[in-house]
Amino acid sequence: SAVISQKPSRDICQRGTSLTIQCQVDSQVTMMFWYRQQPGQSLTLIATANQGSEATYESGFVIDKFPISRPNLTFSTLTVSNMSPEDSSIYLCSVERGGLFFGPGTRLTVL
Amino acid sequence: RKEVEQDPGPFNVPEGATVAFNCTYSNSASQSFFWYRQDCRKEPKLLMSVYSSGNEDGRFTAQLNRASQYISLLIRDSKLSDSATYLCVVNEMGGSQGNLIFGKGTKLSVKP
């Protein structure tokens, strides 16, 4: 298993602002994944963050909207930029360790 | 992207009951399969992998039918603590777990 922490756990933000979510893992991992879970929907992969290279984004997600940093092998950030109410969701980071393990999530509400 | 379909439920069952969930996937080339459990307002947690030969973990049995492209999860002797949403998950491409496709989940409520 893996111990993953995320900050903040929740936030309420105004339209047009940006929020950076932090993810910390208890040991080094090659890849970290960022998912989104919108109300009543399945988890959707936003991007894969590799240390030392640019993140790989899934169809429908772009770097300008969701910039990602991966400064070392235990940490990553996801920024939700220029937010709108449609960005209200739970954002989860995850790592692979014999299965996919998730952080506790960040519950974002955009007004 | 291909789909993973689940009955959303909810399944309301009494304690001690046996309950089964099915899941279908559309990509016949899918490589590996999992069941995750998600409690209310919590993150998903891996419950078990699903192997071609079927596998059992205590009260939980998972089956895979590649020909029909469906996966099942059987829970015997349901406990109150089994109440959660069960997510069917398929890895389409093998390799990285980041290629996982999640179903929307089946909600289970076990009543006293």
C-alpha cells in the first residue's frame, strides 16, 4: 500500500480564480496520477505526472487549464486554473503500487 | 474511450444476505480487472484484483468472463460494514495503472 496525503482537503473558490492542490507520497514513485470525480460520475484520469518530464494529459484536459508540477519523486501539484462552476469536483492523486492507491481527495466547490 | 458499465443500484439487502454485482466492459483487448470499494466521501480503495480463473478473498468472490466481457463480484454473508459503492475497473492497455477505466459504481446498502 501507500500513504498519500493531499492538501487542501476541501475548498470553496470564486469563479476565475485558481487553486493548487498538493499531493505527498510516503515513498518515491515514478508516476503519479491525477483523477477527477464529478458528482455521480466515474473517476476520470486528468494526467500522468512523471518526475523530470512534462505531464501527459488525457483527451479533454490541457496543460493551460490543469498545470502540473512534479519536482521530485514524492510530490506533485495540480492547479485548476481560471475556475468555473463546472470544475466543482473531487480531485484525487494516486500512485501505483501493486494496484492503484488514492489520496483522500480534495473537494472543490466553485461558486 | 471505451466504457465500463455497472448497475448503479442501490442494492438494499439485509445482513447475512448474498449479493452479486455485474459489470460489462466494451474493449475486448482489456488486460486486467479490479474491484474497488468507495465509502461515502472517501477515496476509492482496492478491494481485489480479478483473475481469469476467478478468485476468492474471504466472503468476496470475483469472476471474469472474457468471452462475454463481464466481471462479477459476489459478497456472501453481508455485513453492515459492506455498505459502500463498488467500482468495477478495467485496465485497457496493460502496463501502467494510469490506463484504468472506472465504472460509475454500484451502491450497496446492508440493513440490520
